[in-house]
Amino acid sequence: MVNAGVIGATGYAGAELVRVLAGHPQARLAAVSSVSFAGKPLSSVYPAYYGLCDLCCGTEEEVLQKSDVVFAALPHGLSQEIAKKCHDAGKVLIDLGADFRLKRLDEYEKWYQVKAVYPELHEEAVYGLPELFRDEIRGKKLIANPGCYTTAVPLALVPALQAGLIEKDGIIADCKSGVTGAGRKSTQDTHYPELNEGMHAYKVGGHRHTPEIEQTLRRFCGEEVTVVFTPHLLPVNRGILATCYAHLKSGTTLEQLQQTYEDFYRREYFVRVLPQGMRADIHHVRYSNFCEIELHIDPRTQMLIAVSAIDNMGKGAAGQAVQNMNLALGLEETAGLTALPPAF
Ligand SMILES: NC(=O)C1=CN([C@@H]2O[C@H](COP(=O)(O)OP(=O)(O)OC[C@H]3O[C@@H](n4cnc5c(N)ncnc54)[C@H](OP(=O)(O)O)[C@@H]3O)[C@@H](O)[C@H]2O)C=CC1
Ligand SMILES: CC(=O)N[C@@H](CCC(=O)OP(=O)(O)O)C(=O)O
């Protein structure tokens, strides 16, 4: 059995990790931590876990001591010291935050306003998007788990980009997120009367996921890529719907695109390329690690429209983190992640 620990277990991503790990056949939850709820059972923070996971919230140090694999689900800026401690103690760290995602440290420092204190750890970290970088993740000890938008958008675009079926200029990612993406702390934007029955774009023209999406796309076309990324807040709990637009290279057909995506994801358990006529829907992937992709061509504008759907808490956070743990430890990649999404 693998001893897994969660730092920041009282947040949405941490609590979802606890739920996923509870169903993992080869992992046991060894320790969880919180600052605000120190000494209290996790089930007092999330009553759904009462009688099922009554572990008390301890300190970060306790998690580090008791775990072989540490998951950090903290606001950005807090994982660098944890990574250093895990490195020194030879433990695996899967960081759900953004501290190790950007390889260009000037970009990290600019977008997150944080100093990169251990450049060698940033160098060592691998980007945990298994469908795109699986071989880099196997056996590694420091894994940067991508965020929700930065998973949904590249999965929708990379097959076409790598195959040279779309232009790298003029890519647009128009995305909608459920409110759990904003974390547990309430704000004016996430306050029920102001959120319910509404929808708005936010951080337009400057969201910090933009350089992360560009970093991934760059790796599949070997050149700089600039993306227009616009996120919107949807009045639902879970889900990311990413509608991605790109100019087609002359002569590209829908049949060619469909075949390219089906071939690219043929062996991927978690990615479902939908046949023509089926719709990608956040409803179909809730509480799961699955991603659905739907493909269209607009013949008038000669653009690809690729729509992907994931659960921001699943494939966009905790599910993918467990998939990364499985890969890092040499376990079955799908272990603990095979439950069907609820049908309704
Ligand atoms: N929600 C999502 O869809 C996704 C989130 N992520 C990333 O995962 C991370 C966590 O996000 P999320 O769970 O949504 O956030 P929440 O705000 O829901 O939770 C934050 C957690 O961090 C802890 N925390 C906050 N400040 C500190 C501090 N100064 N020292 C120690 N612990 C602290 C809180 O613990 P306590 O207050 O109990 O001490 C809480 O457990 C973030 O980096 C986020 O960007 C990534 C992908 C998707
Ligand atoms: C709705 C909402 O606010 N979503 C978050 C993204 C959540 C996420 O993916 O977190 P990372 O920043 O760790 O990638 C946002 O836009 O910042």
C-alpha cells in the first residue's frame, strides 16, 4: 500500500483528492493537513465524509513524515519549500498548484509575482499531463499537475497542431468553468444571488493560464504560439467546457481531423473522441477523470472548432493528480479512476 498525504485537504481540490484516494485499491490516506482547521476531523469540514474519513487535520510536517506520496493543494507560491523538503526526504510530490508548471522562470515570476527560489527543482519538475507527456512522468518525483483550463484546451488542440492541420496563429480558446474552480473561499463573484442565472467573462486578455497553454502547444509545433484565452464563470458546481478555434490549413477535411484525433487518442482510456453527431458535455464527465472531445469545421470561415469537456475537480485537478501518482509509482495508470461518470 502507498501512503498518500494531502496538504491543503480542506480546500476543494484537496477534499476531492481525499475522495478519489479513498477509492484507490493501492493507496491509503495516511495524513491530511490544514492551518485553519488544525486538530479538527476532516469530516467536520466536509460532513459528507462523516464516518468514512474522520482523519484529523494535522500539520504539513505530519503529512511529510507519514506519506510516501505528498499531494499539495495550496494557493500558488506555497509549494516551493514543500518541494525542497520532499526532495531532501526522497518523497514524491504532486503539486496541484502552479509553482512548477512554467519552465520559463521569468514567466513564472511575472505571472505569479513569486520568486523561483530553487531553479534546480523547477528544472527537475515534469509537467503532469499524461496523455501528452506520459513517458516524462513515469518514475519521476516532482510532478506539476496542470490546472483545469490548461488540461482541457491542449487536449482539444494538440492532435491537429501536431499533425499540421491547423495554423499556429490565431488560436482562440473560449472556456467556461464551474464555480468550484474558484476554490472554497467565497467572493462577491461566487456569491449565490450574484452568480446564479448569470454568466460573465473574467480576467479577459490576461489570465495566468495563458502562458501555460502556450507552453504546451509550443512543444507540439516547435515554435512560439500565441493564444487568445477567455475564461467565463458558469453557475454550475463542476465542469470545464473549452471551445477552441483555429484556422485550418488549406484542404483539411473534417474526416481527416476526426481520423487524426481518433488515432492520437486511440489508446487513451480517459479521452473520448466523440463520433460526429455526439456532443461533448460537462454533464458526461462529472466526478470523473474523463475528457470528451467533439470536432467541427466551419466551412465558411475554414476554421476548426474543437470542444472539450472535463470535470475541473477530476481531470482538471484531483483525478489527474492520482493518474500522475499511478504513473510516477509504476501502478496501473487507471487505478482508482475507473468509475463511470453518473448518467444524470
Ligand atoms: N479548484 C480547481 O478546480 C482547481 C484548483 N487547482 C489548484 O489547486 C490549488 C488549491 O485550489 P483549491 O482547492 O481550489 O483552493 P481552496 O481555496 O479551496 O483551498 C486552499 C487550501 O489551501 C490551504 N491554505 C490556504 N492558505 C494557506 C497558507 N497560507 N498556508 C497553508 N495552507 C493554506 C487551505 O487550508 P486551510 O484554510 O484549511 O488552512 C485550503 O486547504 C490551487 O493552487 C489551485 O490553483 C488546480 C486545478 C483545478
Ligand atoms: C473559476 C476559476 O476561478 N478558476 C480558476 C482556475 C482553477 C485552476 O485550474 O487552478 P490553477 O490556477 O491551479 O490552474 C481561475 O480562473 O484562476
